[in-house]
Amino acid sequence: MHEVNEVILRIECKKPEFVKKSLEPDIQNSEEVQTEIRTDKSFVELTIKSKKLSHLKAIINSYISLISMLEQAESDLIKIVEEEKGVEEDGGG
């Protein structure tokens, strides 16, 4: 039997439940890869097990990129909303 490689990623984020719900559709467990996701108040934790180290590296990079993208999108959205509120308060909107 092949050795199973395992990594636990704990990534801090502002809205862990949102991140979890966004990632869940991308989780595809198989004979080769098993992924579990859980949240706490300030982080999302992914436990990833893979028989192939190359698959594990690719999965880690994908999740880090996706979480970073979600955090950036949320930050951008907050800026837009704040800017729109500022315009309304100035009487321009």
C-alpha cells in the first residue's frame, strides 16, 4: 500500500463560514485524495490526504489561491460599498 501524505492548512480569514461554503463545491474526494474542511471563529482548516505528493502540492496551492481570492473580493466589495455610502452622504448619489 502507498504511503499517505497529509497536511493540515489553517488559514486565518475574516469570514470562515463563507470561505467554507465557497470551497465545499470544489472538494472532490476520491481514492487518491481525501479533503476535510472545518471552521473556527477566525480561520478555516483544511485537512488534505493524498497518496501522491504532487497532487497534494497542487491541491494546497489551489486552496490557498481560492481563499486569497475570496478574501480580496470581500475586501474590494467593502471598499465599493463604503465609497457609495460616502457619495450618498455628500449628496452626489
